[in-house]
Amino acid sequence: MRTRSSLAGLATIGALLAGVAAPATAQDPEPLQVRSAATGGFIDADEAIELTFSRSLLRPAEAVAVFIDDIDVTDLFERRVGGMRYDPRSLPLASGQHELVVYRVTAEQGWRELTRIPLQVRTALGFDRSETDPSATASWSTRVAKRFDPEANDPGEVPGNVDVRVGLRSEQVRGDTRIATEAAVVGASDREYALRFGELQDDAPLFDLSSYALQAAGGPVEVAVGHVTAGDQRHLIQGFGSRGATLALHPAERLDLSVAALHGNEVVGWGDLIGGTDADHRVVTAAVGLEAFSQPGRLRLEMTGMQGSVLPRADVNQGVVNDAEKSRGVGVRLQAAALDRRVRIDAGLARSTFDNPFDPTLAQGLDLVDVEEGTHWARYLESSVDVLRGLRFGDSRTARLTVGLRHERVDPLYRSLGAYASADRLNDQVDLQADVGGVGLQANWAGSRDNLAEVASILTTKTRRRGLALRLPLSRVIQRSTRWLPDLNLTLDRTHQFGDGIPENGGFSASHIPDQVSENRTASANWRLSQFGVSYRWNRSEQDNRQEGRETADFIGTRHSVDLQINAWTRVQAGATLGLEVAEDLGQATRDQTVRYGFNVSLRVLDRSALTVRFSDTTTEDGARTRGRGASSIDAQWSSALPFLDGIRGQYFLRFSRNVSDSFDATFNVDDERRAWWLDLGLDFTFF
């Protein structure tokens, strides 16, 4: 086969390509046109390509040449009456995107392009697109030297461990059919580092399945098995993730259905690959959604049902004692948007019935009072209105203003296995967001309370919060392109939390009722220069106790910090930080001062070698210097690629760490100092 570099040489003999002579005509022929059924759609690798001519060729003065990409395949086309045909059995096309180009060849005019036809060839398995992305890494590390002072702080030998991670991602697509897979396996040479050592100890496998998922979608149906998530109802079931199976259907343009069954808690390993097969430890949910209009989001209604039962099992490597629980419920969600989405509403209502069945493991033979099954409600509303959207003023300035309203109420004792909700809470909030000519403003007011059932013997706590944030990018505000003007930020926050009255028959007195106001103010300036970055941050926090008997237990904290980033050189990056903090306890008449500083340097010595150093130091002392504490640490790492590895990326590293801490208290005659350093060696390999 020839390439396009031979076109000039072929121009002279192009008339012989057709092979069969015919008398030439004296008059100019009508333009030759070429048509093909392959006009950009997908074709199989063994599918024939037909070219149809608008008229017969004038032989021998006229011929046709065909290229696929840069390869001349004219000789592979069979000449037929009225056109040509490519038989892929002689040379099947490679999968992917190609381009077929047809030329008219004459002695007088040379080569003239007639048409270009894009070809998309399916894979050998018949997919329009097939992608596979495997990954495999291995790492090893060990501690080669160490010293701890005092020696009692020595944790002992740190065993070397080989950590292996193997993964696979794949996707196959044909038309509207899609198949996707994902899997991850982790391994360790030392059993203490095994994935499920906390659960199985010595029985934990060294190589374990961390996660996997199989997904298939075609037309109105989508199925997933493995590690999946389900639920979109805030208070009933939302983003519940575990092993299981999900099924989604779209039987009509505006209607969608979904069903899911999942394991009752997070699970890994080779067992119970499907998940959700144990009826006593399973969460099942079903949902139906209906769009009122053809445009999604204008008005959507969702109905969700959930039923779950879990045994007292902990999540993988979770050290807790769980209780057997059951819950079932229904929920409804309404989403709406109007006036070109200027007005948006998201509201939901859920009803859940929760039960703690008797658990003999936790009862331990004791005569316990049974927990009564209870049914409770939860609701929320979130709405926002774009009062101004892209309002232009001046030469090129715009203004935007959005007002939002949030409401949430969760009944006392409300509980659902599929979602986390803070029970016995009423929350209301108003938000305001604005941007006027580059000046950004955020403001909010929020209020909350508990004891919604108004139980007289229970303390009712109320919270009131106000917040304000101002963003002022000076260069944008004054419309001058200069890096010397900083971005300014200011935030103000005030929170008042207090008890509402004195509970009856609860053993409370006025001195037990909390009443506290906290204020927090922050200001910062950031400069982003071409090779440098500088930022200054100031913060002041105040805590005002108004509780009876604690009126003087107030605190004030003031912080200053400066950060510097340097990117002036290609091979060197550096940064430094300096901070000063003053903490005052007005009730105890004490004042502590903390100084922090540190730096980091990253030096790329060679193209494949780097040195990184980090240092930090913190010192705290009271005003009279009768007590204090300090800590400093330094970490340095040298890493370099391993040479002579064909097709494998590998590197080694040496990591040195040194920590020093000390504390003193002259009142109690305490003076303690601890030192430690260690050196680690490691290897990392990436196979693919």
C-alpha cells in the first residue's frame, strides 16, 4: 500500500488505476460525485464499504484513488458497475476513528479531492467505544534507624510492609448501551496492615477486595451491582452507600422509577459480593419521580419508600458497639423552578417509624425496659430568589442579588436508618448573597431551638446567629490590572446560645442555665504576584459568659499570621509562615502568648530527583513565664526515580523526622523534655 508521499509520482499513471479502456469524449464531462452509506455513523470492522459514482468513469483519461487516513487502499477496492466496494476480509479496519478520502485523477488536472467521509469503526466485540484502564502499584517501607529519649517512648519495632493496590476501570459503549466496571484490590505482606485486620485479626486475608461496581445501561433501564448508593430524600434515605443492587427505569419521558437493596452497613472483602441478601441486615428503598413539564426541574415530584433492618454489626474497622435497629417510612420531595430559574424551591416531608428490637447480646441477661416503637415526622424547605441577575451598570459592571430562605423541623425521637438527622431540632435561616461590581457580600441570620415537645422538665436551648462576609478584590473593583493590589476579605460572626427558662422538677437552678455570646471577626489581605504570594490574616474571638455565677468567665483570643510563597525558580519552591496568638482568660486574669513559625522548601535537584524539607516550631508561655510548652519538628525527604526499569515507574525515598517537645511549670516544679528521631527507607513502583 502507498502513502500520500507517493501522490506526485502516481499522478502521471493515475489513469491506469481503473484498468479498463473506453473512448474519451471531446466535451467536458459532468462533475463526478461520490456517495456512500458510511457517512459518519458507526460500522463494524468486517462491514463492507460501498462507493457509488454519479456517472461512469471516462477511461483511460479518468480514474479514482481512495485513501483511508494516509494509506492508499485503491487496490483493495473491487471495481463494480457504478462504483467501488471495499471488502474488509482482506484487511479489516482497526477500531476507532478514520477518514476515507476519494480523489479524481486525470492527466490534465492531476489529483482533485471529491469527498471526505468520516468512519467510526467498532471494536472486535462490537462496541462503538471500549476503554480499559488497569492500575497496579506496590510500595515498601521500613524503619532503618531511630532513637527515643526517654526510651520508654519507643514504640518498638516497626515491621516493614509491602502494600499492593490493583485496580481496573473499563467502559464499553454501543449506541445508548453502556457497560462499566470498577474494582480495587489491596494487599499487605504483614497481616497487621491487612484491610480487615481490625475485624478478623489473624484470619484477615492478606489480599482483599476493597470495592467493586458493575453498571449496565441501555435505553430506559440502568442496573448496578456492587458498591452503590441510593436515596435522595434528606430525612428518610440520602446517599446511603454499601454493597447491593440498584435498578432504575425510565418508562416514559417524564417518569422515572428506582429500586435498591443494600447491605445494612459498609462491607468489604470477597464474601457477600451482591449484598442486601440478608433480610435481617438490609436496607430496601423504592422511589418514583414525575416531571410535570418537558423541561427537567421546572416542577418535579418524588415519592420515596424505605424499609431497613440492621443487626448489631460495626462498619469495617469501626470500633463501636452497635444496637439492632429497624425503621420504615415514606417521604415526598418537591422541586420547582420558575421565571427562567430565578425562583427555586426544594421541599421535603418524611414520616419514619423506628424500633429498637430486643438484643440479648446487649441485654446480658438483665431485665431491660423495652423501647416502644414510635412514628415521627421531619420536614424541610429551601427556597431562593434571584432578585438581580446580571444587571449591568456603568461601562462593564454587573450586579447580582440572591435571597434565600431555609426551614427544617425534625420531631423529637425521629430516626431513620437511611439518613442522619438531628432529632428534636427546629432551624430557620435567611441568606443574602450579592456581587456588585466585583464586591462580594454574604449575610445570614439563623435561629434554632430544641425541646419541641415543650417537656417542662427538660431544658430548652435556643441559638441565634448572625453572619456577614465581605470580599473586596481591589484590582477588579477599580478595574486596574495590577498585581500589587490585594484581595481583601472580612468576616463577622455572632452567636448567642441560651437556655429558655428554668425546667420544672429537673433539679435545675438559675446557675445551671447556659447563656453565652461568642463573637468572631476575621480580616485578611492576599497578594498574588507572578513569582510570589503573600497573605496576612487577623482574627479576634470573644466569649462572653452571661450564665449566673459565671459572668466573669470570659475569654479573648487574638491571632496574627503572615504566609509567604515563592515560585521564582523552576526547580525551587519555598514557603514560610509566622504567627502570633494571645489568649486571655479574664476570669483567671491570665494571658498566654503563642509564637509559631515554620518553612518548607522543595528542591528538584535533577529531572527525576527531589529534596523536600519542612520545619515548624511552636512556643507558648504565660505572661509571667511561670509555665509554658514548646514543640518543634523537622521532616526531610530525598526521593529519586529508579533507573534501568523498562516499562515500570519506580522510585526510592529516604525520610528523616525529628521531634522535640518540652514543658515546664514552676508552680509544680515540672520540667519535662522529650526527643525522638527516626529514618525510614521506602520503595514505590507503578506498573501501569
